[in-house]
Amino acid sequence: PPFCPSLRPPLRSLSSLPPHLGEKYSLLKVAVCLSISLPCALACAGGFGAAADGIAELLGLPPGESLTGPEPAQGWKEGTRRLWEALVATVPEQAVLEAWGAEVPSSQALHYEDVRAGAAAVAGVKGAYQKFLKSMPPYPAGEGKKGSGGGGAPAYRGRGVVITGGVVKYWSGAVLAFAAARRSGCNIPGELWILESEVPRIPPGAREALSRIGVEVRVLPHYPDHLLGGYRAKVAALLSSSFEEVLFLDSDSIALQDVCQLFEHPTYKEHGAIFWPDLWPPTPAPELFEITGWDPEAGLKVTHETGQMVISKKRHWRSLILAAHFNLLGPKLYYRFLSDANGEGDKESFPFAFLLSNETYHLVPGQPDMVGVHSEITDGDWY
């Protein structure tokens, strides 16, 4: 249709923001409409092949040339397979999880109405947590002895950018996010992780466009979507990725500066992890501390925006594995206990796991800002 936007203006405009913005911000969370415009742009521009060529041109790649990265560590797939076998074996039966979830009120009720979760649910989740602490899978190795830990060389290698999402809303945004990261000067390899059920939803041409900029489309382990779908896809992609050091981005996170430099920042070298703050104060439910045995006075002091994270898996394996447990038991349970009044989700599962593991991370100073135009039509809303 004639109203379709083209791919190039959004990329060019994002790479030429006013200097005062470029100095202050390294990442921008864009509105959904920007990612939704991409499939329309691809159709109008003559298909995915033309889009791939346009992205390559913007990045200064000669015709037909693609960005390439190092091969994954030998035995990476086998090490990851063993890891997920061990993790999934720790998850209670779905019927049990549903029974526990039925005893947990909504996140709003937990906070505003002071309604508490049922004792049986809290005891069940606590028992699963204590059992998990005794059987946490070790850092995987690619080849060698049997078991989740394996033997031989580590299963992960190098640095890379990881994004999740296989439906059009997310993979189209991922193309833009990866392209913007490349445009910023960050040329490390990338991986887009999708569910097995989402494989048919990504056209071959979209894979070609991603391949041209050094991004592999990879499929999460073969388990029902209710185990690894939704918010849980984030930790699943982090653990399954072939990279040892990961810059995770949501598909609506646009790089304004060279995000590769985050790996070289002194705070990352010191802590091995960087998180960003969110807008609200933390309001975890009391049940969270009853389950984990953690002192509420020593809880998280801020909320976190985990649409972008930099993590060394080797240095923070215990925290990531614990975050995986919180996510595998997330819906109607940890997602409500962790976030409480701020709604349900996975984002506090990562920093809280760091806290419980006595591992440190760098929190980017200062609060995030809103960039946009205030609506005069609907008072109080931002667009």
C-alpha cells in the first residue's frame, strides 16, 4: 500500500539523533508501531531480498557479503540439551503448578487488598525451591562424561547479542534491533531464539536478512510452549545461547551507541553483569521471603528493566540457573510474588537471583527517561 514506510528512514534517523541524546542514551525502547511497520516495509520494498540488501547497504557491506562470526563451541548443542533435561526434571507436574497457582491471588490483590496466598501453595513452592537448591545443574561442558555437567571444553564461547521472538511482531522488531546494533558499530554475532511452534512463522527471506548481518535463527529446546514460552523465553535463550558473554536485548531495544563497548566497561569487568533500573520502587509480596528465607529488609532496592542485560554466564551461572527456576515456576507464582503491585513478569527474577546467590552486578545509575510527545487528547498518557 502507498502508506507503507520504507526501512531506511527509521534506521538513518536512529543513527543520526541529536548529539545531546546520543551522549546521554545508549539504548532506546521504541514504540510497537515502529516494529510493526517493518513487515509492511519489506512487502513494499520488493520483498525480503531487497530489505536484506538495504540493510547491508546501510551497514556498508559490499553486495553479496555477509557479516560472519566464530563457530559455536564443539558440543555446545549436546551440553545445552543435557542442561535442559536437568532443569525440566526439577519442575513439578503441570497439574501441581496449576493447583498452587489457583491459591495465589492476582498481583494487584496481593498488594492493594492485602490478600495472601494459600498456605499449601506457599509450602509447595518453598519445598520445590529447597529441593532445587540441592540439584542445581553445573556449568555445562560440550563433550565428555555423562550428566548435565559433561566434561571436556566449556559449551559456550565468545560474545554475542541475543533476542527472542518468532511471531511477526517480535522478529520484525529484532531485524531492526540487530541492524541498529550493527549500525552503531557493534559487529559481534547475534542469535534470534524462537519456539519450535514459531518456526513456520519466519519466512526464509527474513532469515536471509538476519543472516546478512551475522544473526543466526535458533530454536529453543523441544518442550511444550507452556514451559519455555512467554516471559520464560528470555532465560531459556540466555542459557541456550552459544555465547559465554551475552548482551540480551528485547526486540524493541534500539542501540544509539556502540553497545559492544558495554563488554569493555570497567564496571562490567569488575562485576560481570550490568542491569538497568526501571521506573518504580520494588513491591515484592511477603510470600517471596517466606519461600526463599531471605530477609525482607535486605531485598531489592529498585526495580529493573531487563529488556537489556549484559551477563557473563560463566561468572554468574548460579544466578542464571536460579533465575531459570523462578521462571519455570513463574506464571501465577513467582511472577506475582516478585513484582506484586507492578504487575506480573520475569524482570525481577534475574536481580533477585543475584541477591540470593550473593553475586554482584552493576546497576546503571539514574532513572530511565521518557522521550516523546505528551498527548493532549488523553490526559496523562504518553505517545
